[in-house]
Amino acid sequence: MEKPFKSLGEQLVRTEFNPDSNTTVDLIKQKSAELINLINEYRDRDARLVEQAITSYEVAAMWAVKAATA
């Protein structure tokens, strides 16, 4: 059963999407979501920098999943 609330990080890296149930993909996505959630807490300091960091984490997660499933 899916939990009703997904954090920003979970939404952005789509932690629930893993058709092959690859444990490495799950781990990469969960850790990436945690990093996104962590940096998002500092949005009030400099929203532009936070957005850039979040985008970079999203891109890094994508490439890491691609590498893990190559």
C-alpha cells in the first residue's frame, strides 16, 4: 500500500517507479529524495540556489539509475 503523502524528493525522483524492483534503484532514489528534502529546508535562505541544487540531484539520480541498470 502506498503512503498517502509523498515528500518533495519522493515526488521528484519518483521513488515508487521501479518496474524491475531493482534494490539498487530503490536505494539510489531514496537517498536522492533524502538529499532533495534536506536542501529544500533552506529555501528561505536562497530559493534560486536551492532550486539549482534540487535540479542537480534530480539529474544525478537519473544518471545513477541509468548506470545501475546498464
